[in-house]
Amino acid sequence: MIRADNPSALTGPGTNSFLIGESEVAVIDPGPDDPAHVQAILDAAEGRISHILVTHPHLDHSAGVPRLAAATGAPVFGFGPADAGRSPIMRRLAETGLVAGGEGADRAFIPDVTLADGDRLSGAGWKIEALHTPGHMGSHLAFRLGEAVFCGDLVMGWSTTLISPPDGDLVDYFRSLDRLAGLAPAVLYPAHGDPIDAPLPRLAELAAHRRLRSTQILSALDEAPGTAAELAARIYDIAPGLLPAATRNVLTHLIALSDLGAVAPLGVLSADARWQRSLAPPDVTTG
């Protein structure tokens, strides 16, 4: 693992780039467009890079791809461009002009080879399975290597991940957590922070945290309507600089709760819409 020098509130200590193999080396997430970081990857691989894999096209993961690909000639593998894999509701929201905030999508990213869920790659001494794990981003992949999973930004040990619509989707996030739990990996390697040696408790903890956040949002709306920003300020006890990311997280919860019929926007659904508890009870007859 080689860590990029791009620490921040969203990236933690920096982006982790992973090198797998010896005579044929696969690189997972070249990281930001940082010449020093790309050179460190090249130095470690000693001219043996055969595959470049990208978990998802956020700039802190994929902006270094052009430099690394130009230096090695290795093909680039990913799920697709930045807007690929969005759920139908997120596609509709994007068409209304809703723009994601947070880490910055890499709109220039286009893989040489697209990977679907379950596709496999192999090199000398290794076999990797691609897992489509949307939630943080619709085009997010995790990569399974034996009993280990390189989980990108879906799971981190030091923080929860940002879910910022229309790129992020809370419903997809829950499904992806369940998917990883069903695989029962021995270890998770996040793209930020240290390895997670007890994956199942961490996955359960993250799911419980999101359910608690939905409960907090509903309780806040019982007191008074509010925008996502107002609700975040009422719910979160964090530094002011983190409130924009918290606001996007609240927005994705509101969208999911709206889809269930529990809340409703006052007017057109947008990033700045005011929300209230639904005047009619949600229809749960369809499950």
C-alpha cells in the first residue's frame, strides 16, 4: 500500500493505492493527480504494472490514472464513467439539475475496459473479482482477492462515507453493505485509513448508524420543517467545516425517506428544498 499525500476531512490520512502481484502488478486506485505519488507507485512496481483498477471516479482516486497509464501502457479497468450505475431515482434527480457535492467527480474518467458485477481479472499469482457496490457512488466497485475485499470508499474504519446524491444513494448503500456482509470477508482494505480486521461488526455498525440518522431526521421534522442544511445543523455536533458534507448526507436520507412516503418536500425536490413529515402515513402494503 502506498498512501497519497492528500489528507483532508474526507480523505482522512490520504488515499491508499494498492499494488497486487509481483511479476504482473495490478494497481487499485492510482489516487490524485500528484506526480510524486504516481512516481512512488512506479518505483514500487519496478516496471511490472499490467492492470490499473479504479474503485470509482472521484478525483482523489482516479485523477492519477492518465499519468500512470501513460507511463506504463497498462489498460484501465472500471465500472464506467462518473454517472454510470445510478439508480432510476438518482437519474431523475440528475435530470432536474441536482449536482453532487463533496469529493468531486472525475468527469473525464473513461475506463479502457468496463467491468460488470462478477467479472474476473487475473495475473501471475492473483485473481480478482469485481463487485458492483453502489451507494457512495453509482459506479463504485469493490475488488475481492481471496478472503480480502478492497472496498474503496464504501466502508472505512475511521469514519462513515459521504453519500451525496445524485452520485450517492442510501438505498444502494444498504444493499452494498449487505452484499459485503454476505461474503464474510476476513479483512477489508479501505481506500482511506487502516485495514478493517473485523469486517462484520463494522458493517453492522455502519448500517445501524444510518438507521439512527434517519430516526434523528424524522424526530427533527416532527419539531419543525427544515432544509437539509438546517436539519444537519440541528442534528450534527461537528465542526462547521464539515457541515456541507453532513448536509449532503441528510439530503440522501430525505430522498430515501421520501421514496418511502415518510417525508415530503415543500415544493420541488432540490438540494435547497424545505422538508416536512408526510401529511399522509406511508403506504407499506407493498413491502
